[in-house]
Amino acid sequence: MLIRVINPNTSAPMTAAIGAAAARVAAPGTRIDCVSPAMGPASIEGHYDEAIATVGLLEEIRAGELLGAAGHVVACFGDPGLDAAREIARAPVIGVAEAAMHLATLVATGFSVVTTLERTCIITEHLVHNYGFTRQCRAIRACEIAVLELEHPGSGAYERIEDECRRALREDRSGAIVLGCAGMAELRDRLQAALGVPVVEGVTAAVKLLEGLAALGLATSRHGDYAAPLAKPYAGLMARFAPGGSS
Amino acid sequence: MLIRVINPNTSAPMTAAIGAAAARVAAPGTRIDCVSPAMGPASIEGHYDEAIATVGLLEEIRAGELLGAAGHVVACFGDPGLDAAREIARAPVIGVAEAAMHLATLVATGFSVVTTLERTCIITEHLVHNYGFTRQCRAIRACEIAVLELEHPGSGAYERIEDECRRALREDRSGAIVLGCAGMAELRDRLQAALGVPVVEGVTAAVKLLEGLAALGLATSRHGDYAAPLAKPYAGLMARFAPGGSS
Amino acid sequence: MLIRVINPNTSAPMTAAIGAAAARVAAPGTRIDCVSPAMGPASIEGHYDEAIATVGLLEEIRAGELLGAAGHVVACFGDPGLDAAREIARAPVIGVAEAAMHLATLVATGFSVVTTLERTCIITEHLVHNYGFTRQCRAIRACEIAVLELEHPGSGAYERIEDECRRALREDRSGAIVLGCAGMAELRDRLQAALGVPVVEGVTAAVKLLEGLAALGLATSRHGDYAAPLAKPYAGLMARFAPGGSS
Amino acid sequence: MLIRVINPNTSAPMTAAIGAAAARVAAPGTRIDCVSPAMGPASIEGHYDEAIATVGLLEEIRAGELLGAAGHVVACFGDPGLDAAREIARAPVIGVAEAAMHLATLVATGFSVVTTLERTCIITEHLVHNYGFTRQCRAIRACEIAVLELEHPGSGAYERIEDECRRALREDRSGAIVLGCAGMAELRDRLQAALGVPVVEGVTAAVKLLEGLAALGLATSRHGDYAAPLAKPYAGLMARFAPGGSS
Amino acid sequence: MLIRVINPNTSAPMTAAIGAAAARVAAPGTRIDCVSPAMGPASIEGHYDEAIATVGLLEEIRAGELLGAAGHVVACFGDPGLDAAREIARAPVIGVAEAAMHLATLVATGFSVVTTLERTCIITEHLVHNYGFTRQCRAIRACEIAVLELEHPGSGAYERIEDECRRALREDRSGAIVLGCAGMAELRDRLQAALGVPVVEGVTAAVKLLEGLAALGLATSRHGDYAAPLAKPYAGLMARFAPGGSS
Amino acid sequence: MLIRVINPNTSAPMTAAIGAAAARVAAPGTRIDCVSPAMGPASIEGHYDEAIATVGLLEEIRAGELLGAAGHVVACFGDPGLDAAREIARAPVIGVAEAAMHLATLVATGFSVVTTLERTCIITEHLVHNYGFTRQCRAIRACEIAVLELEHPGSGAYERIEDECRRALREDRSGAIVLGCAGMAELRDRLQAALGVPVVEGVTAAVKLLEGLAALGLATSRHGDYAAPLAKPYAGLMARFAPGGSS
């Protein structure tokens, strides 16, 4: 079974790290293919980055469908393009923010999100509101770390994240931590060992959710809100993205 | 890996059916042990049934812990005793309503719950409100079937459930169905085939979620709200349920 | 008119204190009978304690019904078993958290709950959410006092509670205090005199609400959600709790 | 103990009827004084009627304070002027909508409001939202009866109200009825007998709540939001309503 | 086109200042007429002041209608009498709190309200809840400045307001400031220049919204909730306010 | 003053019609420039269409900024790319759904959205939830008209829309209609004349809101959530969209 993990930014080291984290938790029969688009931003740290990154992400969703993927992971904590991806994929699609938040509510009554830049908190806040976890998400905290800093060993990123997590546990009445960036996937085990509470990371969470959906025979509903896009022409640079109407 | 599925009512045929459904979706390394308590109601169809059934359920949680279970399923759609179970179990505990609703939100923007008796709808409504799925749960519909009728081939139960599901898809703007009783686990495949939309069933959903949590190294947080019960004496008939304080 | 006040823990001194507080506010024609179950936990400080205590509580509800009680008070601030109790009682049943919160909203736009252990705050938070008082309840504050400490004169419990109340009035923009434990019933008058704001205590509040309902001819609706439990067998240790179907 | 029931419209027959209903439920030591203002609308059927009626209502609150009232009832289902009244009264003030809704939630998980004109439903909807009963109030239904028609025996008002209540019980999944007009106080007993579910009426509910608050030593908090109005001049026709600053 | 700006308090200097601010933003074809009622409180700093001020406000709404006003501004941040005014005016009516909050959500994801006295915060909180801006309004902050102090150059009011705004920007994660008193209209430009974020002021916002509604041919709906008051007698001092039934 | 109205689909007749509607309501000093992107879908009828259309939309936002636009309208009822557009524009940006809903709440307590295809209702529902208008938006209704059908005189589109509006007024307790597609801009006047209630259309509403913001000196906050995108490389087809970091 193929699960495609799509890092919607174009950072190759981050894609490699995300893929490694995904592979470590995959079941024996699961093949993880972690990719990043040929186009788009080097990192996603705001609404504009998200909007532009979505095109490349959707191209990768289509590519994965052609490869017969059994599931797709949108590996950026803003879950960009998730609804659009669901319209064009027969296989289920899961965002890493969504995955992490759902699992966090199964192991704690409340969680804190610890993320990178304060400017991205609004995106998480919006997701929390839409997923219905307003009560369960007790705080969204930024460490003021740029996304690509996470890849630099000397950046002190781990220490700042651990510090913020400890503050969250002291101040937010939370029982679990949700890591607010796909780039933090590699830090999860170390953080959980250090903190002694569940640390939920979205890439790995999404892989297990997709394996579960596959075993249960569940895929995105084609009835209603996620019906396939209607066939129509797209102009100019976007012509190649036009839906065929039969996907 | 042992997953204990606890049917909190004492109906042996239903326990067998639930266990069979759980086993069909379990991963190769998972052993399903489906049990029902030695004490409690023959079926759970209201708050009082739930309250009394919880004692036997909790006894089975403790028994499962002694057996080294890697996870526990509360296999009644009201998720009775879930918070209490989480306080006494090191392994994660998942309710079937919670499991089904979480997965339904991953494959559709809205779902309808189709359940047994109208008198139990208030319990589901309460769960929806607490889990945060007020927007995603577009309707809760009863078929006026008693829980134990589900086991009787001649009861016409399947047909009435399928009819109600069809009404839900026509009237509720839902893209998926959530089956509102653990006793419906065996009907899922047939219903999904008939309806052409995702039909999410909680027992099977909970098994896959527990397998996922185990692979991710996630268990109930002991920090805060789900801390183990404080050691103290329990009197009378309940003396044997007193927490040791070290669980 | 008989009002049964049920302390669902088995602490005799607390039962006596609760009964005395209830009696002090009862109307001339009201007889207060304050009891605690023959079975269950010595104190209720978490979900597990609550779940087990509910059995004995429900037994006392039934006993009270046989005695012709005109109302029942569930005298533990988590309002355990309230919905179940309403299914089996013809007389109205009121929880002390519910009673205190309702009355607090009649005398202030916002209130703070001051309770015992932080680990119980989640129970109060859940009740607030379900009763609809999310806006009115501006904070839930714990004093880290064990429930049974409240009975010990030398424990400094009163002083710590008063301190926390003062912090609440300074920091929460609240106009009233709700005492978050039935064991605090005796402290209300002293606290209100010291603080100069309404201090609402649930046992006494529930007694007056039940007297009011009785005078108005109002009792729990048997139509729909609180219909009597269906008659069915209960197995094992719980056999004696089986509903007759005619209660 | 004096409880002042203020019918904020100027209809004398309605005032008499309200007073009679209040007196029937009052405790032995309670004296009911039911009044209507010397100024204002003959009936209250919209926001404008409410706004103008509030002046006369507040004058009666002040008059009641001078008479040493132990409590005030605002006997119009829109609860007009309630917050303002609480600023100027030392005794507690309760609105009949608020009273009825609070008690209804103690005897049923959901209620329907049955009121007079459709044009007033928005006022009730607003109150429901502010009191926090969005989930508990399952419907607001109008009978298209003018308020003063309620006083006319030949108007068929009772029959239309009973019909609407029956529709509510069939269609709204409600367990109780809240009567949405103080002018319906006299109909409660007959309706409850006919319908077999709790019918909650606000005037009588408010009287019992005020008796309860008095017994508990609870009155409106002067801390914060309901502090007494600041002393200042009022001009023109309103000069006589200027707060002295010491009330 | 005539826009009537009604300062519902009777302070002439504040009326003049409000009128000047309104005039500065009005379009060429707009004539601003800023008035205050002949009756009512010198300033509005609580629910009681609001309730009494509403009568004079409504009289001015009627006067404006006779003058053919194309729009009415309720120039007090509690938006007193807004619903009643809409029932009696053919031209649209906008409150300054409503105007400022709506525009603030168009230029920032979150805003803080900075207002005068803490005792008025509850009024703003209520408006936020009713307008639907619970998420967007991140804080309501008082400077403890009396409304009429705003007119006194030596009061230090400006400095205290600027300080509070700076605290809001540091602590509330807000991107814009909403000024919480019509008396602050003159301070907006200076504050915005000092703070470097949008500072939204309601009087000026309401004028532009009314100009917009007029250009769009939009006025208050007469269908349903804002239908004209029914004709009926009003007694005593309020007789002259009786609706004719044809407004 | 230049207001750029961006129709994010590539239908030239619709762009012309939208531009004409915008021009009809513009103030004398306002120049309307209505454009559609050189790339993207012919119509927007789902999440995927929206996601791809956003790139061309953002390109037009940038183009408008270079032209010194004083405001930008996103003229598609799903408000696609709105947050991203705000990050890259100094001038304010308003979506037509947002504009119409805000104004509708100023003229009615409740509104119904009447839109094209049922499959787009979920997008509107999401917007309503995020803008805070859950209570005010009483229904979202589809006419099952494709977006481009709106341009065809013989399609019967107008009649079907008017019919649906009439149903909304009868069944939803709404006082106003919000037109759920920018392509309906031309129908507004005729519909309002026929229905006798406010019909709010987003393109025209957005133009007036932008004129208002400009007169008030208000533009998108650069503090916090809408800070300009960080400078970084974008790869491949998206390279030309990379933010310079100084916009």
C-alpha cells in the first residue's frame, strides 16, 4: 500500500526528514513516498506562502492518484489545500494539523500547540475553530523559530521548543503537546521522553490514520461537498490543472 | 499486541458479533479480545443503564490492564465511563462514538448518526457537543429499533436502518453515515455497499485508532485531568473497586 | 415535604455538615433527610470516584422515591449520575453544581468557581459547557485542598479558600463566587460576610430550587429524554439494580 | 417579605391576572404586590414597546425599593430593563423569561417556548443566546395571538396555545413547554394537565426563585458590572429619574 | 443627503465634537446633523443610564425621520435602543459599536476595544456576543476615564488611552484598536498615527456605512423582526411616544 | 481613487457585468477597474477551482498595488485568497461574501444566502462560521444553476433565483437576502423591487466598504497576522510569485 506524504514546501532536507519520520511508524505493508512539489515556496510561513504552495501540492495529489496511492498526507501544519485535494483524490487525504489534533484529543482533555513563528498562529487558530477543537486546544504558542531553522543543528531550535512545551504544561492546564510544524517530526520522540506527556506529531499521526482508513474501507465521500470538480477549461499558466471531470 | 474490546452490556451474541467485526479489521500483530462484564444490564438504552454498566466496564478495564492490554475499546455508542477508564488505564482507551465521529470528519464535511431508539439521541447529542463536532454532525436519527433486536435476523432491522440512512443522505446534506450502536458493527459493509458513501462504525474505527496510537507511542496523559485516582477506601459493595493509588 | 440530600461519598462528618447547612435554609414545611450511600468512595476527587459513587447514589434515589421524597439533591459538585437519577425518580432531582451556577447567574453577570483539587476542574469545566454557562463562568480555580481536609479545623482550608476567592474577585472580573464542593457548605456565610459579594453554595441552592419546583407543580419530564428505564435484566452484582420498567 | 411583581404594560386586567397567579404560588410569609407603571404601552409586542416601557418599569423598581421589597419580578417575557433594574435595586430582580428558562432546564433536557406574536420571537431568541440556553431551547413558536387577546375568553387563545404546544412536543424533541408571555400565567395549570409535561411559566417561577434567593441571603452583586449608577444630572422629561448615586 | 448623528447623552461639547468628527469624513453630498436629545443623562456609563437615554434617542430618531434623514447614527458605544430605532425608522440606523467592530474585522483578524470605565465593559461584551465577533474581539480594556473627562484637555485622557492601546497591541495579539466611546472620535487620527495600526472609531465608521447603504439602496428590512410597532395607546408621561402604527 | 474589482474566474462577460454593477454604485471620485486574471478556471464552483484561481487572483492584487489601487475587491462569493491578498496589499482587500454578509446584518436580524450550486454551499457555510454570522445567517440555499448560466438570458436563471428567494422569506424567518455569487450582481435591483426586502449583493457592497475605509484612513493592519510575507525563493512555475519581502 502506497501512502504519499507531500511536503508542500520545496526544502529537500525537510522532505527527507519528514519521509524518515513517516517511514519509522509505517506498518509493514505500507510504502511511504515522501515528495515535495517542483514548484512553490521554500518554506510556508503565512497565508500567501500557503496559497501559492497549494498549486504544487495539488499537482502532487494528482500524481499520487496516478500511482495508485491509498492515501495522501498534506505535510504542512496549516493543512493547505486540504478541501481541494479531497475533491480530486479517490484516496483519502489527511492534513497533519488535523491528524495531530484529532489524536491529541484521544489522549488528553486539552492540548497546547507549539509552533514556529507567531505570524502562523492565526492559521492554526482558524483550523482549531473549523475542526471543532476550540475547547480542547488550550493554547497556541510560538517559539519564533523560522521553519528552515529546524533543520540546522546549531540553531538551538530543539531547546527553545522544549522550553516552550514546559511553559505550556505549567500554564495552559494541557495534558499533551501538539507539534505545530511538519518540520518538527524528528523531534517528537526526544520531546516526549523529556516531557513525560504525549507529544503528538502530525506526519506520523496522519500515516497511521490513513492506514486505519484503508483497513476500514473508508475514503473521502463523493456525495455532496467533496464531489469531483466539474470539467471546465482553465486558462493560461493554469491550463494544465484543468479538471477532466472524471477524476 | 492485545486490544481489549469491552461490550459493556451482557449480551453474549452481541459480544461475539462485535468481536468478530473487530477481528476482521485488526492488523496481523493485533490480538482482539472481546469481552463483556460479569455484571450489568443486558442492553444499554438510557442514562440509567449506562451508569450501572460503567462499574462492570471499569472492572474489565482493570482486568485488561493486568493482562497487559495495549488498548481498550468501550464498545457502546454512549462512550460510558470513558473518562473514568482513562484514569485507571495506562493503555489508551477509546469510545466507539468518539472513534466513529473522528474518522467521519476525515472523509466528509458532515455526517448523520443513525441509531437505535430515539430515547438515546440525547446521549449522542451530548457527546457531539463535548467532542466539538456540533457543525460536522448534521443530524442524529433514530430507527426505533431496540438494541437487542439488531441480533434477530427476522426483525427487519437492517432494512429500517438502510431506509433511515437514505433519508439522511437526502435530507441532511451529509456525506457520510455514522452507525450509532456497537451492535450495528456487522452491518457496516453491506450498508456502505448499498449506499455508496462512507459508513463509519465505531468498534472497527476504535481498533484502528488504538493500533495507530500504539505505533506512535501515544497513551493517555497522566499529567493533569486524567491523573490516576487518589488512593482511598471505598465502602460496602464497592470496596473491591477502591483504587490502590498506584495504577 | 421531604427533600433527600444525598452526599454520594461515604464521609459521615461531611454528610452531617451538609445536612445541617441544608436544614438551616429549609422552609418550615420541609424536612431534610441527608444521607450517604452504604457503598462507594470516601471522597469524590476524579472521574473514577464519580463513576463508582454513582451506583450508591442511585440506590439512595430509589430509596428516597419509596419514602415519597418530593425532591432529591445530588450533593457533590460534579453532579454525578444526575441524568440517570432523573430517569428513575418521579420527584425532581437537582445537582449542587447546577443549582449554584443557575442562581449565580441571577445575581451577577459573571462568577468564578472556587474548588478543591485542580484535578477536578475538568469536571466543572465540562458541566459549565453542558449547562450553557461558558460566558458566565469566568474562571474555575482550585485551592489544592483535599475534599476531606475541609472537615479538619486545623487545616487552614478556610483561609486558603478565602484567599483564592479574593484573587478571583481581583482578576476574573467576576461579581460572585460559586463554591465548588458540597463540603464547603458550612463556609458560605462566613465567606460572604468577608468578601462582600454573593457566595453561592450548591446544597442550599438546590434545596430552595426543589422547594420552588414543588410549589410550582413541576417535576422531571417523562416525555422523551428522561423517560423511565426500560425493564430488562441486569446481571451479577448489579442484578438488584435492574429497573422494573414501571418506575 | 414583600415581592413586587411589575407588569411593565399598563393593562389592568393583565396586572390583576398576573398578580393572582403569583399569589397562588407564594409562600405563607410572602406578600405579593403586583403593579403596573403609570406610564407606558398598553402591551409590549416589539423592541420599541419594550424600550419605552422600561422607564415606567424602572420607576416601579425604585418605588419597590422604597417600600423595602425583598425582590422584584419583571413580568414581561422580554425581560426588559433587567440589567438597568439590577443597578438600582438592592433587592434581587428576576425576569420572567429568565426564570422560566432556568427552571425548565432543571426538569427537561430541552424545551420549546410558545409565545404570542411571531414578531416577538427575535426578542426571545436574543435572550436564549444571552442566557446560554441555545442548546436547551429547541424551538420558539408563535401562535399569532396579540398579547391583550389573552384576556378575552372568547378569543380561542387557549385552544390555539394548546395546539401549538402539542405541535412542539411532536416536532421539537422537547420535554417541557415554556410559556412565552406573562399574560399566559393563568393558563399554566390547565395546559400542564392537558399536555402531561412540565409547563413552566415565568411569573410564578420568578416568585419562587426570589423567595429562594432571599432565604439564601443572596442579592445582586454590587461588585463590578451591576454597580449602582454614578450620580449625574438627567435633563428634561427624564430629570426625575437621575440617579442619586447612593442607591 | 442628511445623516443624523444622535449623541444620546446631553453633553453639548461632546455633541459638537462628535459632529465635527462625523463631518470631517462625510462625502461631499452628505449633510451631517449632530444632535442630542432634550432629555436624559449627561453621560452614559451603565445600563441604567442607557435605558433612560433611549427615550430621548428614539424621539430624535422620529424627528430625523420627519426631516427626511437618509440614515441615523446612534452615537454611544453601547448601541442603546438600536433595535427599537430600527422599528420606527424607514432610513437605516447604525450603532457606533457595531460600525466600528464590523470595519475592524475587515482590516485585522483580531481587535481590542479600548474604552472608558471598567463598569461599561459588560455592555461591550454583550454586544460582541450578539454581533458574532467573539473570536475577533480579543480583549475589552478600560482606562478608568469618565466619559466627560474626555472633553477636558488637562485630564491626561489621551495619554492613558494611548498607553492602554499599546498594552493591547503587546498583550492581546490584536492587529487593530476599536475606540470604545463616541467621545473618543477626535482622538482617532492622533492615535492611529502614534500606534501605526488601524484605529477604528464608530461615529466616523457609521457615517461611511450609512453613505454606503444609501448608495446601494439598502434600508432596514420591514419584513419580520423589525416590522413597525403596532398602533396602541401609551399611558401617562409616555403617551406622546405612542406609535401611530403607520410609521 | 482606483478600486480594482477582481473577478477570479476568466469569464469575460461576467467580468464585464461585475464591472458594470460596481461602476453603477461607485462615488464620483472612484474609478472602477474590473479585471480577471490571465490564468485560471472559467468559473469557480468548488474548492479545487478556488485553490487554482487564487494564483491568478494574487497576481492581479500585485498588479493593482503597482497601479496604486486604493482598494481591491475579491469578486467571487467564496472569498478565495482573501487572507493571502491582505498579506501582499497595502490597500485594503474585501471579499464579496464578507461584504454582503456584513451589510446584511445592518439591515436585518437574519438573512438567507441564495446561491448557485448546492456543492458550493459548504464554502459559504465555512465563511459564515469564520466571520461570526452563524446566528444571523439563517439558511444557505442553492438554485442548482451553474455560474456561467447566469449570463444566459434564456436560462430562466432569474426566475429560479426569485423563486428560491421567496421560499427563503417564507421559511427561514429571514428579513434580507444575500446573493451568493458575484455573477448575480446585475440581478439585485430587479430582485429587491420584486421581493420588497433588502437584497444585498457583494460586489457593490464591497465597493462602498472600500470607499468608506479609504475615507476613514483605514487599511489592513501590518501588525501581526497580516504582516507581509517573508522574502524567500519560490521554485519552478511559481518562481515569479516569490515575495520580495518589502511589499
